[in-house]
Amino acid sequence: MKPTLLVSALLLSLPAFAQAEPEKVPEAAAESPSVKEATQVLTQYLSAVKAKKWVEAKKLVHAKTLANIAERKKRLGKEDHAMAPWALEKTDYWMKDYRLGKAHEGPMGTVLIETSEDNFQVEEKGVAEGDAATYLLGKSGGKWFVVDKQRGGGFSDDSIKIGFKGWFDKVPKKDE
């Protein structure tokens, strides 16, 4: 075989090696039903925020979070809260796109989901890409809600246990 033909054959076979089957996730590592349900709710919420459909977005926010936002507005004169994107769209930023990242179960039956968000910055008139955020979701009245958002970081187990005590449905113990 000629060297150029041999090199060509080798180069043509490389994509076949690169297209190996993806690793299969063991059953134990598969997402739990809670993580799947919470991810669906967060996707609905973020899609509504991206589309600036505030009524739809608010329906997916925990009632106590909405009460906190209202209390801040009364006290400070503005809805200064990470879960009030409708209050920030004209002055600070609005979401152009998002990507979901890691999701895992937290304390008290909660789910934490990391995101990467692209936000249009009003003052700078440009898009900030890849802003990291973590969302806290929990069940109340048997339904999943988006509870809070931390930009650039996450929630500790203690901050959830202390800061959101009484917000979520009681989770049965494993032996119940």
C-alpha cells in the first residue's frame, strides 16, 4: 500500500473511533424522580423568565418567596430580590438564555440545580455570558416550586435547614 493511501485510510477511520458509544449511567446514579420533577419545574420557570412571561413565572415561585418580595417592596420601595426578575428587566438585566447544569437532592426534600445564564446587561448594553447561579426548589402542598436563587454560588445544607424551616412538605423518614 502506498504511504499516502495508508495515511488517508487512517485519517478516514479516526471519526469512527471518536464516535464511540457514550458511557452508560449505572441505575443507582440515575436521576431520582424528585430531581426530574424539580428540573421540569425549573425549566418551565426559566423559559417563562426568558420570554418575560411574568404571570407564568410567578405561578412557579413559592408563595413565601413572593411574600418576601412583596415585603421588601413595601419596606425598601423596590422588589430587590434574586427571584424578582420582572423588577430588574428595565434597570439591571434580563435573561437571554440559560443552560441547566448539575442537579442533586438537598436537605428537607429540596433539590438544588446549577445553571449557566446569559443576561443582557441594560447599562452596559451587552450580554454577559455564563453567569453561574444555583436554584433551590422544594415541594409545598405536594407541588414543586422555585424557592430561591443564589448567583455565583450555592446553598449550604444549614442555610436551607435554618432559612427555609417550615417552607416544605414533610419528607417521610426512610423507615416509614
